[in-house]
Amino acid sequence: MIPACTLADLPRGEAHRLDVEPPISVFHTEDGEIFAIDDTCTHQDASLADGWLEGCEVECPLHSSKFDLRTGAVDAPPARRPVRTHEVLIADGMIYVQPSTEAPNLPPCVAARLTARSA
């Protein structure tokens, strides 16, 4: 598990980006729920942590695709593929993220960049 931040450091309605490969964002909804998803929009290289959080959805700041934080499903185009969701654990006031073992749905430009780095 990756320590993300303390619960006290993540106000409701805000997001915290983890600089891992690929990046993960942790969201604290207005209702007090905590979710973690891949940070990169599946349509184009944009940080979802920079997007707009409404309920259990985040809207991409680049082209307005929306993703369900609970399932990763796309709720509005132009994105067509979901983002991965990750398990979240809160212990002793710290938020931890267990990254998914599934392959990420990254846009081609990001996937190519990550492949080049690992080669």
C-alpha cells in the first residue's frame, strides 16, 4: 500500500495526486467518501486531479469527459475507456492506496512515453 496523505490534509471536494507511474489521484467527496483512480484521462493527457469534482464524478479539465469515481466508468465523451480504480484504506488518519494490478487505460501518447521509459 502507498501512503497518500493524511485525511486532515485532504479537504472535502479536493483531490491529491500521487506521483507514481502512472499517476493516481485520491478524491475526497463532499459526502466524505474517499476514492482513488488513475489520474490520467483515457482520452488525452490531462490530470483528473485538476478536474471538477461533483458527487462521485470527476470531470476532465481538458475536454469535459466525466468518470465515475466508484467504478471508473466513463459518463461523458469524448473518452470511451474507463479509468482504473484502486483500493483505499484509511488507518490512523492516513489514507493508503493499493494500486490495481489491471493494465491502465492510458491515452496513446502517455502509453508510448511510459513504454519508451521502461525500454
